[in-house]
Amino acid sequence: MSEESQASQGTGIFSKIESKFQVAGIGGAAFILMAILLVAVLSLRLLPNNIAGAMFSLVMLGGVFFYVGNNLPIMRSYLGGGSAFAVVAGSILAGTGIVPKEAVTSIHTFVSDVNFLEFYIVALITSAILKMDRKLLLKSAVRFLPVAFGAMIISFFVVSFVGQLLGLGFNHTALYVAFPMMAGGIGAGIVPLSNIYGSALHVSAGTILNQLFPAVVLANLMAIIGSSLLVKFTAKSKMNGQGQLLKTAGDMAADKKNDTPALNYSQMLVGMMVALSFYMVGTLLHALVPSINAFAFLILAVIVAKALNLVPKFYEESAVMFGNLIVSTTTQALLAGIGLALVDMNKLLATLSWQLVVCALVSVVTIGIAGGLLGKLFGLYPVESAVAAGMINNSMGGTGNVAVLSASDRMGLIAFAQMGNRIGGAIILILGGLLITVLH
């Protein structure tokens, strides 16, 4: 009898801890046990250097980062919440060595080399486009690109003139601050831009890259915070489309219907294959036209398929279901991975200057205001336009897009964000190649 009472009492304590708090959907007691396991394998340098080890550590760390970030009053209300905290905290833990170098290497391999990031974005883009109303998608796309490009042009000149006033010089600010912040990220942005600059100036591309990197990271962090604040302070405003981009007489009612079917495991696989099929199309077209990014072709292919109604409803629903699964279960882990593996806080702090901070702040504010005003002019909701056509173009490409949209709860705009990033970034690379010898 006493044993039964003890067992009952033990179960009760476990249940109380489980229900007391949840991290990443895991009950408190189970999460504590898993956290002990993580500390043990990290301390003993036994974290497996594979997908299993990376995912285990990222889900745990991402869950903690989001839990803390979403519960710290100032962070939650004004500094981007869990999304921003995950990127910053991950970078600090990696930079200080609290997370062992071997674990960071494993995570970097998973996020970048194995390219889980691309897998995530493919699922997100495909589902975001296929679940939109067909006619409204086309209207949005036609209006979105002029807004994004216009905001980038305005931001370029404002930031460059501010750099001139701060003593950095117009030309230097244009080449090493404004351009890299709008180049579309790191892998598809400042890496090729540094090669272009290096070839023209006959210097090492690595030397140039170290000069470009801080502006990108700093602007991205400010865009995360800025987008979160904008959405928070306009929550009840008519300028806020509550996640919808295009203003219509029907207020996009067709897009607001939640008709996603019930979860079906076999349909998940179908949805994954639909998303990956579009990715293969983008890859093939990129091979034919290497100057255009594979993601630009991917977006175009999904938009054309949706516009022409080429994808049967079953496959559309499957892709949407799969995208919802990926976003709801792995976003926290991915943002933790971005901070741990892709944001070098030591490098950022070593090259930080107050002039760069001011320029980055001016860029995010300017491109956000320009995106919002131009968006209103083109019939878009100003808040969504300010985020997706404005601040998102001060991000680290795909990684930054996810962080900014997660912080502002606008993940449904990922297709537009990628569109502006990839096409706008390609234009920046061309302009950089043309102007480096003129302005340097």
C-alpha cells in the first residue's frame, strides 16, 4: 500500500513539473531530463557529429532561447522576443566557448553544409504560395517588386549621405555599408560581392568579406527588433493587415479561410515531394541560367503553377500541410542554429563602430518607412509592406528572412521576402561590380 502511495506521489510530482511549464512543446520534467543529457554529451565532447546530434542540441537550445526571450519583459516587448534572443544568445554561447567548438562545427555542418536551412525555406515558400488565393497572389507580386526596389533605392542614398555626414564618406558607405546590407545575405550576397570587389581592387576577397560582414549582421539584428516593434505598436491599426499583404475590397477573405485538412502522415510525404519537385525545377533552371538564383526560379515556378492552376488541390493541400509541419516544429531550432553557427559575434564586436551602428539603424528605419509608404501607394498594407518589402532587405538572406518574419509573426510573407531578397540582391551585385572602380 505504501509503495502504491509512493508511486502515486511520484507520478503526481512528475505531472506537476510537466504541467508547470513547457519548452518547445515538451513538458518540464521531460525537458529537464533531456537537458541533463545534452549537458552530459556536450561536456564529454560526445555529441554525435550527424543530423541526430545537431537536431537534438538545436531543439533543446532553441526551446530554451525562445522560452527565455519570450518571458523576459523588455526582450519580449521591445527587442524581438524569442527570435532575436535565439540569434544573439546562440552567437554569444558559441563565441565564448560555452557550447564546445565540436558541437558548433556539427551544427554548422547541419545548417549550412547539409543545408537544412534550404530545406526549411523550400517547404516554407512552396506552402506559402500554394495556400494563397490565385488572383490575389498575382496582384500582390506585381505590386510588391516596385515597392521593394523603390525602398532599396531610397535607403541606399539616405544611408550613403548619412555616412558622408558621419565622416565615413559617401563612396565608402555606399560600397561597404549600404550595398552589403541589401545584397541578399551572406552566401548569395556578400560572399560574391567580396569576390567582385577583390577582383576589381586586386586584393584578397577574405579581407573585403571581413569589412562587409559586420554591416550585414548588425542590420539584420536591428531589422528583427524593428519589425517586431512595428507589428506590436500597430496591432490595432488599419495599416496592419494582420499578415495579409494586399488590400482588397473583400479584405482577402478567401485567403483567411482556414481550410487546411486534418493531419495525414502519408500526405506529409506527398507534400515534401511536391516542395522538393519545385526545388528541382529551380535547380534545373539555375543550371541553364546561372546568373539567376535557384530560389528565384523556385518562386517563379510555384507562382506560375499556382497562377495557371496546374497543381491539383490534393497536392496543394499536401504541400501546405508539410510546410506547416516544418515551420511549427523547427523554427526555434533553426534560429538557434543561425546564432550558433552563422553569426560571428566576436568578429562583429571587433569591427563595431558607432558610425556603423548609426548607419545600420538609419538603413532599417529608412527602408521600413519607404517600404510602408510605397506599399500604401501601391495598394498594400503598410505594415506588411514595411516588413516584407522594406526591413527584410536588410537581412542575412534566407536566414535573416526567417528571423525577421518570425519576430514579426509574418511567416506567410516568406515568398515575397525571398523574391525581393534574391532579385534585389542580384541587382546589388551587378551595381557593385559596376561602381567599385568608380567609387573606390
